[in-house]
Amino acid sequence: MRTQAVKDKMISDAAMYFAEIGEVPSSFSRLREIVPKGVPWCVQRQGWSKYFQSWGAFTTLVKRRHPELIELVKNAEEQYKPQNKDPLEALRASTTEK
């Protein structure tokens, strides 16, 4: 396979994997924290470091070439963020109405 074809496949596989885990890790060590074992070859250091200078360059290309998948990741992150609501707010509202 040509180098460009390998890069394209690696980028598309990585975008699908990031959509699957629900996050685009900001660093390679963050990826290792999220998924310690069993990551696909496209996001292993021995895979992406052959074709890209840094993790940042790799993730930037993933974000640039597959914005629709990255948008799914961002939407998933926003959905699962904890809401900062006061747990006693409903109780206070019900007692003041009486």
C-alpha cells in the first residue's frame, strides 16, 4: 500500500475509534489512561508514529478530515456532562409553595 493510502486508512480508522470511545484524547498518555489495553493499530504508538510527527498532528488531521465523526464525539461529551443542580432545589420549591 502506498504511504498516502495507509495514512488515509489510519485516519479514518482512528476517527471511527474516537467516535466509539466518545473522546478525542488530547495526548497519547490520555489515551492510555482511557483504554489501557486493546487499542487498534491505528492509535498505537508504533502505528501512528511511522507516518505522523506527533500525536497533535495526527489528531488534527483526524479532526480536519472527519468533522462529522468529531461532531458526534463532541455531542456525546456534552450529553454526559454532569449537571450542576442543587439536589435540594426541588424540595425547597415544594416546601415554599405550602
